[in-house]
Amino acid sequence: MVYAYIQDVPIGEELYTRIIEELGPEPLAGSLLHLCVRRDDGGLRYIDVWESEAHCARAFQERIHPAVDAAFAGARPGEPTVEHLDVVHATGSLLTAQST
């Protein structure tokens, strides 16, 4: 089942770039879409779509949290609020490729 959420994060593009560099070029298993957009207040908003909640949890445990910790030099603040999305229908080339 597709799992999706929106998360507002109180960081700027420079720190976001460091996190992405820490993640490296290897795709995150189960990630269908990660969109990062600038908010009016200067923070960022993530819109993420995953194959499943389990894929997302595994990616956070194995790759995302370690990358964020490294980018914050071990002084990461608490986890930002996540707004889970109640997905009714999802379509697109990534979903089509995943189901074949």
C-alpha cells in the first residue's frame, strides 16, 4: 500500500544539501517520490511517497537519520511533525514501473 506524507522542516537549502550529500547517490529502497519545496518562511517542505510505510521506516533507520545526524554534527533537534496523507489513489510512471 502506498504511504505518503508532508513534513515541514525548519532548515534552509544549505543544510538540506549537506543531508542529500550524506545520503549519497544510491536511491532509497521503496522511495517513489521525494519533493523538496521552499516555504514562504524560509523553511522547507518535504512531500514523500513510498511503496509502503515499512520501506519508509527502514530508510529512516538505515540511511536518513544517520545522514541527518551527520549533517547536524550530532546535534539534531527533535523530529519535525509529519502530516500523514490518506492516499485514495496513486498513479504515475514510478508506480507503474513498480507494479510490473
